[in-house]
Amino acid sequence: PSERHTNISWRVVVCLHLLGGSMETANEVDPYKILGVTKSASQAEIKKVYKRLVREWHPDKNKNEGAEDMFIKITKSYEILSNEEKRTNYDRYGQTDDTQPYGHGHYGHRHDHFYFDESFFHFPFNNKGNREFADSKYALHFNQYVNDVVPDSYKRPYLIKITSDWCFSCIHIEPVWKEVVLELEALGVGIGVVDVGYERRLANHLGAHRTPSILGVINGKVTFFHYAVVKEHLRQFVEDLLPQRLVEKVTDRNDFQFLNSWHEQNKPHVLLFDQVPVVPLLYKLTAFAYKDYVQFGYVDQGLSETANLLKQFNINTYAPTMLVFKESTDKPADIIQAKGMKKQIIDEFITNNKFLLVPRLVNQKLFDELCPVKQFHRRRKYCVLLITGDEESYTIGNQAFLTFASTNTLEVVRFAYVYQRLQQSLFTHPLSLCYNVSHVDVCVCLGVLARQVFILERRNPAGKVLYKEVAGGWNGTDEDKQRLLDELERLQKDPSILNYDAMLPELNNEFASMFLIRWIYTAYDYISEILDDILHNNWREMMPLLSLIFSALFILFGTVVVQAFSDSSEDGKSKPKAKEGTKAENGSPGSSSTSSRPPKKNFVEVTELTDITYTSNLVKLRPGHMNVVLVLTDATKNVLLSKFAKEVYSFTGSLTLHFSFLNMDKHSAWMETLLEFAQDAMQIDTEEDDCARHKIDYTGYVLALNGHKKYLCLFKPVYTGEEGGSSEEEGSRSTATLQIHHKLDRLGLWMERLMEGTLPRYYIPGWPGLDKITGPK
């Protein structure tokens, strides 16, 4: 009973104190005088002065007797002057919209680093309904936070309150918290409540060691709220969580630059026209949610610098208007206008315009969304992909592809293009055609060149696709458009026309070069957070971050030291290792154990040697690896590839051998140049006549090329005499007149000698270029 009497007496004292404070009048405080600004001061100036004064008069930093009262007055003054409506009322009538004047008592009471507004002190002792409002709907658990809130914080910020059942101050902030939640949740902000009594683990994980505490979570990062718990401060806190470069201010001076950057950024651009001078919070939250898909701009209709924009797009100034631009900067692709622009309306508008009409595939994530994997319970989705380049010579074809896509929009078809130069991984693993030869599958990799169009259907997330190449390439002519249109019409009637399959590698991220910029921005945010924590003496909240920084520095320093010692020790061992390497090099390109390995696959993978695959398959081939290249023509391709697969199949278990073919119809000049470098290899053929070299039939020749050491081993077709005929006639046959299927009869024996390292080597000064295709003769 005595304890209960003490609690009631304490509450009565507080009530009397508050009632006494409420007798002060508003005339005793002038917000302009307290902040030390003039009535013409801008919002930026007021905010700058406010931050300086808050740091100076914060009770945790300033131990003077009147510091707390002064801090509360500064906060309340800023609340008035930062709100244009309250500021206008004060300038005109000398008062605000508050029903009660503000003074010492009404600024609040300090408890656990929170400063409560007069609206807190309703003393809701029987506040069960309000507590249920917060706890039941927004209660967070540890697993829910880790699995749901953190990933979702990359799309929207979260405002989280830390509370407990026996927290008297938590009851005081409940009315303001409820009002803020209702407003911010409607804008798209995530809300959470953590009860320390039930979720101590989550509270410790967040770094919250007192109740009540309010914090924000964005991009997985936690930021604590340190100021007076009033609606305006909490709203500003959420806005400050968002990145600063989400929305660009657009005027008549930079509108063309903004809209015309769609090609570089590969995104649609959205413009919001409104009469307020600052970007609305709802629009900033939308920009954050769709930052990976759309670029956002804001036009202030009240500025004279935006008059031409309003006239150009015929904007109605009486209601907010949103325009989305895609490939065309003169005419918006879609428009929406409404007085009450709600979140659901904006989300639907942006979702329907997330992609350009013909976007460029810049990463795997975009490819997955544009061309989703086929689902059995969904309608088929097809992707029409143009392989092109970013040079000026491709402009006409690219524009024609865009025009075709804009006039042939189908629900089940997506149009996209890819730059060959920026997606080399896609073309170092080109589309392959596989067929069976004598129970051995031969996979021929087809060199993919620019100006080609493929129709794809993705079959699984691992990269398998069904595809068909549109014959004739793509130059943007009317004939090209008609061929593509015919194929799409056939596809709708018969999906089986996609009769080839391939495994596509993961696409490169073309925007990965921006990682350094993003890292700088992230580092800036962390430094700002550290300075903010230092100013507020939240050392316990800072410890995880400081621990992370010092751990990273320690690991970095340790790595440098270990690397320095490793380099010095490796220098001492370099000579013995060099001798061992020389010994191995004089042997086989792999080793005897490597050559004896059984084949890992039931097929032979043979890649065409073209100007695209030339660098990776030869010039920059890893040391110790060799590329075995079969020389053929279009007429002999199928027969020689079948024989070649049978002869080299037993050697496919080697990790150091690669198999390719060279088409003489395309690259005869390269073959002749190569053998000119290695004149010893052609010694027998040039004995009769130097000019006869141009008449030599290189079909059936096999080259073992060591790209690193710049030497080759040569196999020449030799007739084995397995078929009928006199021995004299057979002996008189030359390699040029051999039957095609006999030209590779002894290739298996030659491969064994290659692996043993007993074949003669012909060194060359450098590999000739393969950047030109020999014209038809």
C-alpha cells in the first residue's frame, strides 16, 4: 500500500508541475529570437542554425542549469519555423495552431534521452487499447526481422519502436507514435514494434539498450532517432534516412539532359509536376522503391524556370501530374493526373512502366525479369533478342528494331538487345548445335556475330534455353522485318519451331564499374552516422560499428604483412620451380597421368575458331594448355567433324587440351600466314614450287597450337591404304586427292605422340590476326 501511495503521489506532483507550466503564455517566447534568425531566413538557413544550437545546448553535452530548458525551446522554435503553415500563422497572428501555448512546462520532460511534446502528457493510465494497437499489428520477432524486414529495407525504410510493459515514458509517446504510424504507413514506410520483455535478443541485435527507443532501418543499416518525439521530427527523420540523390530537380535548363539519359542508364524516366517547392515524401519513397528500374525527376510548377516544360507537355497546374518517358523524349509513354495522388495509384503506374520498350540486357537480374523461366501453370513467355553493337554503324539497325517492337507489341513476347562488346561471356560460350555420331555426341559451338536476331524461351534457372535464329541476320530492312514477323506468327501457332537448345552463361553486370561510386556514398553515410553518434554520446550503440571498422583495418594490415613475407619466401623458391616447369614442358602439354584420364563427358565439345573466340582460345590460352584445331571447309565440315570426334574422343579427359575447328572458306589467309611463319612445317610441300602453296588443299590438316609458348605441331593427312586398289596407285596419291573420310586415319597415333611430347615443334614470332574473313572466290 505504501508503494502504491508513493506512485500516486509522484504522478500527482507531475500533473501539478505540468498544470503550473501550462499557465505560461506564448508571448514569452519568440522562435526567431531563440534561433537567432531573421523573419526572411530561408529553410536552409533555419535548419543550419537549428543543428548548431542543438549540438551546443544538448543536455548531454551542456551541463549548465538552464541547458535543458533552452534545448526544449530551440526544438519547439524549430518545429514552428520549419512548418510553413505554423510559421505563417505566427508571423500574422503571433501564435500557432496549437490549442495551448508553449513554454517551459509544455516542451516536455526529459527521460532516457527523449523529449516529449505536450501531447504526450495525457496520462492514459488505462491505455490498454493503445498498447494493443502498437503491439498486436506491428510486433516484430527476431526471425521475422532477419528474414523479412532486412531484405525489404532495400525497397522501403522501416520505423521501429523499442518498448516494454513497465515503461512509463513509452505510454507518453503512444499518441504521437500512433498518429505518425497512420500517416507514414499510408506512404509506404514499414512499421515495427519490439517488446524488450519478449524479444530481448532482437533488441540487443539492433543495439537498443533503453526504452523507449526509436530507430530506422534502411538498406539493412540501423539508425537511431535522437530528437524530440514530435510528428514533424519523426517525419523528417524518415526522410533523412533516404539517399540524397533519389530525385533530380528538373527545369527548362536540364530537362533535355535528364530525359535523354535513358539510353545510358537503360531506364524509363518519370517526371512529377507539382506546386510545392520540396519533393513530396511519397514521391521520394516511390523513387527509393523503384530505384533499380526507373529514374525520377521533379518539376516545381511555381518556378519561372519550368514554364517551358509546363507549356511543352500541356500540364494542368491544378493537380499533380506524372509523366513517364521511354525511348521517345518528345512524347510521354504514359500519363497520370490526380488531386489525391495515392501510393496504390503510383505503384500501379510505375509497375506498368518499369522497362523500356526495348531494354538492353545489362545484367542477369534484368534478363530474369524480362525473359522469365517457363512455368507450367503460366502462359509461355518469349524473348526476341538482337545481337548488336554500340558503334555508329549499328544505329540504323537498332532503330529499325525499336520501330518494329513498337508496332508489334505482344503480351507473350519481350524485345531486348545486347551489346556484343559488353557481354563477352555470352559469346565465349556461344550457342551450340549437338548431334550424335557413332554413339558419340558432337557439340559444335556456333560463333555468334553481331546483327543477328534470336527468339528464345528460357526453360530453367540454370541457363537452358530453346531458341531459333531468324535467318538472314538483321540490317533493319523491310525484308528483315517481314522475316521476323513471319517467325513470330509461326511461333504463336507452333512453339516447336524453337528446335535448338543451349546453356547460356550468366550475364555480366555492365554497371559493375559504378561499384566504387556506390562504395564512396556508403562510406560517407557510415562516417556521418559515426559523427552523429559521437555528438549524442551513444557509445554502446557505436561499438558494433567501431568494432567492424577496427577489425577490417586489422585484417587489411595483417594481409599486407603476410603478403610481404610470402613474396620474400617465394623468391627463394622460384629457381627450383622454374627448373621443374622446364622439365614438364619438354614433356606433354598435360602429363602422362592427365592423358590417361577417362573422358568426363560422352561427347566432344568443338568450338569454331573465329575472330570472337580467337583471343580466349589461342592468344590468351593458359600456360601448359593447347588447342587442337581441325582445318575444314563448308563442304567437308560434317564428315571431318564426325571422324575428328571419333579420333580424339579418348583424349577428352585431359584438362589441358581444347578442341576447335577452322573454316578455310572464311580464314584461308590466316592459315597461309601462319604456315609462312613456320616454314619448316611446309618444307616438304614447297620443294617442287614455291607458288604451289596457294594450290595446297589444307582440308584435314590438324594444328596443335600452344598459345603461351607460340609454337605449333602439324598433322598432315596420310593415306593408309585401307580400301582396294593397287599399292602403286595408292602410293602415288597425294594428300590433296585423298578421300575425305580417310584424311584423319592416323590422327589417333599423332595425338598419342602429342601427349608424349615427341612431335616436332615449329615456333613462330607471334600469332597472326584473325579479324578479317576471306571473301568468296
